[in-house]
Amino acid sequence: MPVAVLDGIATRYRTVGEGPPLLMFSPGGFDSSLDNWTSFGRYRDLGFVDAFAGEYTCVVFDRRESGQSGGRVERLAWPAYARQALALLDHLGIDAAHTMGGCVGCSTAAALAVAAPDRVRSTVLFSPAGGPRYRMAQHRRFVRHLAYVAEHGLPAVVDLAQSTTAGFSADPRVGPWAAPLRTDEAFAKAYAALDPARYDLLVTGSVRGLFDRDTVPGVEPEELMSCDVPALIVPGQDASHAPSAARYLQECLPVHEYWDVPVAEQTAATAPARVLEFLRERDR
């Protein structure tokens, strides 16, 4: 599978199908690998990539610090995730693409639409992550990681990450850089030698910036309200994908369609078909 170095960070990606490009932001929180479109939660059953590949070139990739992609120890922020996506479009020679986010991928899809609207033909925001319980869960995850660092040190985080396959979402102790700690020995060595006090500040700043609201994290509402990229919004309905998150996007985005269908009715037969209907209309 190809790997591109984007802004100094190795990014694993894959293209599937033929037709207009569709850049897909993976679900899975801090474990947002391209494999999640076919193996994670209900996405395993919805079959989006296979359903789209007959009409679109699906571009799937491991978000930085996920899967087989690399990372950099710096304050994590939504604009950085959007820059990775923009750099991947540049690498592939794609002037403009449709985009689709699943779960937390919706936040990056929205961030890209705001940052580079000329590069985004439309966006599908499927089951956006958000809501008060989601925010609280994310903050607890970072607190548990920093508590482990304070008690055991950063070298112990490296050892733990390399002894298990669990990601940050499954085991907060391994932290948000678990994936590159496993795949890049030079990265792991540098990580273990970081100053713990500075690391604490960096991680604390990351969680405050990433999850600072009880709606969809990421783009400011005023920026969403100024975004003219057409959007299809599909609600989720659980503690991490609160219906209020999708309604927030509905309220903010001026050009949108809202598929008001319960999750139980978002099936392998109906969900890909609804997304394809939306995409085809944009291509007419």
C-alpha cells in the first residue's frame, strides 16, 4: 500500500475505484485508520467503499498518528488534520474532491471545507461525533493518559504501546501517539526522551483545543455559517454521536441536506444509496 510523506509525516493511503475523487475521513477516534471503513463498528456492515467504487475514486488514508501513518509530538489540532488531507490531495494531483467523514472524521471534513472551500466539491457528514458525553469521555481519556505518564514515565508508555495492539481509544494509557510508537523506532526513542513537564503542557493544550465544546468539535460556528460547500448530514444516536451534533451542523451550515432517518434505518441498502444520490446531484 502506498505511503506519501506529507509535511514530514508518512501517510498510508489507498485509492479504490474509478470516477470523480471522493476523499474519505475515517471513523474511529484516535485510531482512524483506513481499514475502519470496512472493519470498524457499523461501518463494517454499511460497505461504503465497495458501494462507491463503481462511480467514484475513493481515497482512504490513515490519519496521522493512526494505523500505519507516522506522527509528530506537537499540540494536536483540527487544522493540522485538515492540512494532512490537503497535502494528500496535492500529492495525488487532485484539484477538488468530494469528501466524506465518518464519526470524528466529520470534524476534519468540516475543517477542510472551511479552510479550502475551492478544493471541496461537497461533503458528507455521516454520524458526526459530538455531544456533552463525548466531550467528557475525551477529557477523561487524556486525564488517564497523563496520570499514567506521571506515575510511570514516558519510557513506560513506549513499552506499553509496543507490547499491545490497543489504541488510545481502547487503552488511554498508551496515549494519542501509540501508532507511531509501534512503527517508528526513531520516533519512539525521541518520545521516551521528552521532558515530562513540557509533554504534560502539550497534551493538556491538545485536549482543550480539540474538545472544547458540547457540539461537533473543531470548526467555529461562525466559520460553518460562512461555508457554502454543499453538505449531506446524517445523524447518529449514541453517547459519542449525539443527535444534537448533527442538528448543530444542520443549524450552522447554510447549504445542506439533512437525512432525518433513525440509525436503525441507516442500512447497507439505504445509507450508501442516499450518499450516492447526494453525490450524483452535485456532479450533474
